[in-house]
Amino acid sequence: MFGLFGKKKDKKPSREQLIAEAKANMAKAREEIGEENIQALADALAKMDDPNYQSDGKNAREKIRNMDKGHVADNLKIFMDDK
């Protein structure tokens, strides 16, 4: 009646249809990425979860913190003069 209530919306896909679509998308993504890359990413993530793991950046920051402050300042001055 005069369009007051709007048009009826299409039905939502069923749970099974959504699961099937998600599985198809996952299989397609696995095929595109490759099993080797997925395994490498999983290994890298597992390595990061290790409490003893320190990235190269963290190691470099720690090394700089432990250096003589005058030595660090001299190197920074030389670096800034080169630019």
C-alpha cells in the first residue's frame, strides 16, 4: 500500500550455504598462496610466540642501549653530516 513498508528483502543464505562458500574460498586461497608459503607463515608465527624470541630490531635496540653514549652520539653526528 503506497510503498510504506518497502519491498521484501531476499532471504539470507542458509548456514550450510555460508559454510560451503567459506570452505570454497579457503580452498581457493590455499591454492593461490601455496602450501609452502602457508607453512612458512605458520612457522614464523609460532617462532614469534616463543617467549625467548627477539627480532633483529629488538636486538639492535638492546645493543645500542648497551653501547657507550658518547660513541652513539658521535656515530649519529657523522651520519647526519653525511646527509
